[in-house]
Amino acid sequence: MKANFVSVSVKLFVLVVSALLLLSLAISILSVSRLDQEFSEYQSNKLRQGNTQFETQSRIVSDQVRSWLESFTDLIQLKNQLDFDRAARALEQQFDSLQLNYNVEALWLVSDDFKPIYQSAPLTNEVLASVKNVSESFSPDNYLSCVQQCQQLVSIPILNARGEMAIVTIAISFVDVIYAINQALENQVAIVAFDKSQDVTLAQADIINSSAKELMHALFRLNQPSDLLSKVKEDGLQVEYQQNSYLINMLPLASSPSQNFYMAQVDNVSSFTEKYQTYRMQFILSALAIFIILALLVHFVAGPFTKRLLILSDILPLLARKKFDQFRAVKIPQSKIFPDEIDVLINATTDLSYELEQLNIEVTQKTKELENIAMYDLLTGLPNRNMLNFQLRKQLKSTAGNNLNFGLIFLDLDDFKKVNDSHGHGEGDKLLVEAANRINLSVTNMGMSCRFGGDEFVILLNENTSNEQAEDLAKAILKSFQKPIKVNGAMFYVTCSIGIAMTEGSKIQASELVSHADIAMYEAKDHGGDRYFIYHGDMFQRVAHRVMMEGEVKQALAKGQFSLSLQPQLVAKTNKVHGFEALLRWQHPERGTVSPDDFIPLLENSEHMISLGYWVIRRCFELYVRMRDIGLNDVIIAINLSAAQFTDVNLQSYLEALLKEFDLDAENFELELTEHTLVKDIDKAIVTMDALRLLGFSFAIDDFGTGYSSLAYLKRMPVDVIKIDKSFVVGMLENHADFQIIMSTIAMVKNLGLTVIAEGVETKAQLRTLTENDCDLIQGYYFAKPIPEVELFDFIGREIVNGNWKVLANSNTIIN
């Protein structure tokens, strides 16, 4: 979802206004706080002044009354009177004058035993209390009495000629006090009474005396039920009436059993309110004016900035689309006198456009170079595996659904590793270049030649290529390699193995087609090379079977399914047991006994064969230790070595470790190798054999006469024993050619000073013929089949006596 766009000018305006609002709010809070503080101080001053005025006016009234009474006692010459009768009559005569001049509401003359001598009204408890105070202190008493209304009681002691004391108490109305306070403070004053209740409101006030009764009644009746007296006493109350603002403060005076009396001060605070309203209006108008000015200022200042930024943002995508000239054609206004950050940004983007344009040119060039590197082989110049995969997928896609046939030819040079090992990789690279040229010349326009890797080449055939055309091309390539390749004066005779895989109009993955051609190529290699094979389903089954067998061999090693069977070898003329050949056996849990002919050829060149070979060697050492322990220590065990085992770099160190571990001599073991293993790389084979012979091991060539044996090889190789293959022995008496081969082999081997052993001896006639012709050792079913290792030691105890074959030793058919 795309975010809503907000321009920089709006953000700047909002930022400035927000800052100004915060500042204005702070100022406003401070100003209002200041006004509130002034108002509170004003209210406190008014309360204090009212209290002071009340005390002052009360004292004035009291002083006036006392002055009048002093003049009165002098006038009636009370000090010459023996009693207070004349004083009582004179007070009665002066009561009306006192009412008129001093607002006296009642008058009492009480004796020192608190009996009234004269009274204008009934004697009240408040009057008696004041009289008692004067009697006890013998000094005047000023007392505020509030019962139905509030009065100021002034009690003054007087004396007659006898020194007797009487007390004059005068009740004075608050009218003059209220008027005096009103004049002094220039506010309205009232004496009000409230019932003793916590929830009483101002509207429930009883106004007793007031300087402005109508105003007081109006203000008190305006109050809401929420205007409680308790709240007004603490904070005061501001009331709006007839466009004026009044502040009501309550000053406690006295209380009676049923009521509380207060002096209400009402001040006209309209000036304060008007001042506050004026300030608020000025503040609002000022803030509004500032906001308007700022908005205009931000608009005129930030507008050009944002306009240029928007233009720049609109044309920047042109750089991503590589339209550099079109980007630079757009002119953005710039400040010539006072450049700013936007001008710097515009100049930087222009420079960036030139740099990106140059970079784009370089990237394009480098991309083309990398494509060449990625798609073509640097050594031969042929398309490489990447190009093959690309073109193969493309061709498969284009031919999908139209039943067009095409395919691959997979080619691998035979024994190319020998060239690198013997002449170096430099010479090998030159040979590969020449091989690539020959392949390319053979292919011409029938397809695309690719170097797949190492000494492997793949030819992607054109669409609608027939099987016959593919075979003709394979034959042409094989023929082109019949001529030797000359590199720096050296001549190399190189052949190749070719596999062909065709789509046959069916759907197939690119990787599957390459795999099929590869499998067919290995089929050609397995048949000796220098030939081609066309892929068919049986090849895949054989490969799958090989993979399955490799996995099962690994499990069989871990689970101990392998064992050895040992077949005796006897000295032909003496019947002495020369030794045993160790033969591998596999007891599969599901398939039973698996013949070595079924799994050893499949595993010959796999890493599992090496592991299995090391297991066989170790097991032979373990069995020989047991033979030695039962006294059979002058025999040998012949161990068959696979080609992969023989060329493994760890073979020598492994054998040395076993000799040390089991404390055995190498002379007790004979290592058997096939002709094919030896002649594959004879120079390296001789080096390895010499190293092992120094340890004491002897060597035998197995299946002699079935492979590549020649006298030249035989002379060079440090072997000790030659084994005549059983295929010759079986037909030696019926086939004259086989008989002559055996006789010639025995004679040749004897002349070279080597030992000869014949395999597959099954009849007495075969045994006699071989013995008469000086064959050294005999091995075959005539004596015994291979003996499982679990039965070996029982067999030795039963059939071998003092190192001789027991059956023949006791028979009458001993051959001399």
C-alpha cells in the first residue's frame, strides 16, 4: 500500500506551528497562572482588609460607647451617688437617644450579683456571660452575640460613692459597622446566617443585614446547588450578574446552637475579568496572526525548494532506465547568487548520471567478456558445459511436442591420464587442443562440439538427426583418432570411447540425456575403448545395479557379511601343503551366497573395493596367526589385490602396520595381481612392487595367458610366481593347443627361474601330466574346494599331517 504523500512545506509548517503552539501554551499557562495568582492575592487582601475593617469598626463603636458612658457617669455624678437608681432612671431616659445616635438595640444595668437594675429587653445568656467576664476581670468586655441576629455587646463596669460596682451592657446593631466597612473597602457587605449543615449552599443563606440587600439577594439566589458553603469559604465564588462579575468571600463571625453567622464580602471584579478576557483575546489574535504569517512565509520559502525536489524525483527513475541523455535534458531552476543544498544535490545527480553512464558502458563490455568466459572453454575455444546446458535446454524446449529426434555424443579420451603423468599437463593441454580440432573437423555442420571437462567432449547434434547419422559421425571421430597426434615432436597414439544417446522423439530432461550418453561412453570403455555404444535401458540397469551393489557392500562390511574361503596349494611332487589362496565370499541376508564374479567386477574401481580389500588383508593376517598357533607356520597365504587396491597410496603403510601389529613376516604372504593391473601402468607398478618386495612380500601373476602378458613385461616385473589360468587346464588333455600353451608356459617360467602353479586341477590325469612336465604347484578341486574360514581349522586338523596332505600321503597313487 502506497503511503500518503506529504510535502516538505507542509511538514515544515506543521513543525513550526507545533513549536509555536507549545511555546504559546507555555506562555499561556504562565500568564493564566500569573493572573490566577494575582486574583488569589486580591481575594486574600480583600478578606484580610474585611477582617481588619470589621475589627476596627467594632473597636470604634466600642470606644464611642465607652466615651459616651464616661461622659454620662460624670454628668449624673455617679461617684456621689450611694446607689444606682438615678443611673438607671437616666439610662432609661437616654435609651431613645442611644437608639437614634448609636444604633443601640438594647440596654442593661446589672448589679455585681448579676441582678438587673434596668433592662430595656430581657436578660439573655450572652449578656450574662459578658457581665460575668467584666465582673471577674473588672475591665470592659467587647462581645459579638449572634442568636437570631448579630449584635455587638459592650459591657463596662461603673462605681458609685460606696465603691459598689454595676455593669452597663449595651447591644449595638451592625448597621453602622457594615456601612463603615462598605465605605472603607468600597464593596458590599452583609451579615448572613446558615443552618448548621455540611451540604448547605449559598442559595440557603438568611441575609440579616446588608449594605445592598437587593444585590445580595440576587447574587445569592443565582448560585447553583453545587456552590457549597464549605467550598466558598475556602476558595470564594465568582458570580456573573448584569454584565458584571462579583467575587463573594465569606468571613466567619459567630455561631449559635442552630446557625452559623458570616460576614459576606462582595467585590466587583469586573476589571479583573475584563483584563483576563482582553488578554486572552489578544493572545488568540496574536497567535492567529503569527500562524498566518508563518504559513505564508513557509509557503514562499519552502515552495521553490519542494518544487525543485519534485522535479528531481520525477526524473531520477530515468537513471535506473539508463536514459542518461534524457535525464540531463531536463533543466531544474537553480539559484545563481546564493546556491543552497538543493543546488548541490542537482549538481551531484548530474555528475552521477555521467558516472553511471560510463559504468554502464564498462559493465556491458565486461558482461560480454564474462559471457564468453562462462560459455566458452579458454583452452580449446569450444563451447563449454554452460553453453551445452543452455543450448540443450533450448533445443529440448523447441522440439517438445513435434517428435523431432536429436541426441548427444559423449566422448572421452582413453588413458589420457598417462599423457599427463608421463609428459606433464602442458603437453596434455596441447594434446587436448589437437583432439578438439579433430573432433570439430569431424562434426562440421552436424552439431555443436563442446568441451565437457578434462578430456571429455560432448557433441550436441542438430534437430532431426537420425540414429544412423549419429553412428556415422561416431565412426568418423574414431577414424580421425587412428592417426597419431604430434605434440612438440612426440607422437601420441590416442583412442577414444564414445557414447550416443538419442531422444527418439520422447520427452526427456537435459540432465537425463547427458547421463545416458555418459553411461553409453563408459560401456564403450568397459569393452576396451576405441569404440562407440548407443544407450539403451539395459545399460542404465547395469549402472543402477552397480550403485546398488556399492551401497550393499558398504552395509555388508559394517554388518560383517563378508568372509574368506581358503583353497589349498600343494607342491606337485611331494604333496606338501605350500599354502592357501584367500577367496572372498559374501553371504547376503536375502540373496544368500553372492558369487565374487557378480560383485567384484562391478566394484573393481570403486572406493568400496579398496575398503573391502583392506578388510581381506587384515583377515588373512588374523587367520595366519591362528595357523601359526596350531603349528602350521611354514605355509603362505596368497592375497588377491584389485587394481584400485594396488595403486592406493596407503597400501604400503597399511601392510607395514599389520606386520608390526601381528608380529608376522612378510614372507608368509604372497600378493596376487592380474596381468591387466600390472600392464596398465607398468612403470608405476614396478616401483610399487619393488617397495613391497623390500618388506619381504612375494608376487604372483594371476590368470596368466588371458591378458596382455609378454616376455618383455615378464622380464621387467619383479614377480615370483606365475599362475596358469584354469581355462587352459580344463581342456589340456582334449585340446592340443591348450596343452602346448601350458607346456610352453611352464618351460618359459622355469627358464626365468620363477615358480609356476596350475589352477583348476580336477582329475588325476591332469595332475599326472602337470607333474611330469615339471609344474611346481597344484591348486584345484582334485584336492579340495575352497574351505570356509569357519571350517578351516577343523579341516587342517583332519586332512593335513605334519604339513603334508593326509589323503594323498596315505594313498597308493603318489606321483613321482
